[in-house]
Amino acid sequence: MLRASARLRRATTFAAAAATAVTIAFTFSATPSATAAPLIPPPAKPSINVTTNADHVTIQLGDPNTGLAQVATFCTAALIDIAKAVPLLPSLVTGVLPPLNSIDPALFTWGPSLQVTSALQRQRTYDIPGVRPGIYLGLGICVNPDILHPAVEYKPVFVGSKVQQGSAALGLGSSVITTPGALPAVLAILGAGSLSGTGS
């Protein structure tokens, strides 16, 4: 079970990841080439595979961003509880993520990890123990100096028994109804997998 003290660690981790992105952005934005023309293309979405074993979640991340133009691009992974992140869901299912430094760290169950990909290592595996029963999204996020437009891919993650997962779905509450676009997003997420023990 994730301890309450993990909230502080998640906030610290997220802040550090955002700070890394911001540092890279300022480094590149200070050069004439970054301001004259979009010489650095947006990052491509990562590939992501998520599996579960009881309360243990494993995320395998592949970073497709290669070549000199993407030398500063890095990717990382995170896990969010859809019940806490309802406002993000409509954009997430369309492959859009708000600026990293604008996202409340409390929305993340785990991550974003500081174990990021790099030009020297474009594959990462993340092991996340002690995840409570529920419905989550495993996120793969790629960032380059264009930090306002990170590339994101997601996979639904179902932890616990079918009864526990069903209870989590019912627990989404009225926010799904009152948040524009949230209900179709949730239906899309639930349709992307099945209420089972393994995210797909």
C-alpha cells in the first residue's frame, strides 16, 4: 500500500522533473536558432506497455525520439488514478497533456519518474509496487525544449479484482458528468481495456 508519506516524495519528484524540463527549455531558448525558427521539432509519442501482477504495476517505455534534433528530448512514465484526474481525461485521450508545470502533483499516484530516457538510453522499465485497487492510466510522456507541448501516450491499468475495479468505476462520481468531455473520455478509457488484472 502506498504510504501517505509518498505524497511528499511524488510532489518532490514531479517538481524535479518539471524543473529539468524547464532548465533544458531555457538553455535552448537562449540560442538564436531556437527563436528564429522551429528547428527543434515536437517530440514523438513514446510506446508504452503496462502489466499488473496483484498490486504490482510494471511500465515498459520506448522513446522513439532519435537524431540530432531530438538529442535533448527525454521521456518518463507516471501513473494517475482516473478518479483524481477527471479534468485531465478529455485532453489525455486525444493525446494532449497540459504543460507539465501546470499539473497538480496530487493527481499522480506515482511519478513522473526521474529515471528518464536519453540519447544514450531510449528504453526504460519502471516497477511500481503497492498500488491500491482501482482504475489508473499509465502515462508515457516525452519532453524536449518545446515543453509546452509534451507528447503523451497512455494505457489503462486495472488493479485488483473485478469487483474492486467496478467499485472504482462507480466511485468516479458526479465530476464525470459535470466536467465537459469527461464521460466520453472515461468510456474510451474503459473501452481500451477490460476490467481485468492486466493493463493492455
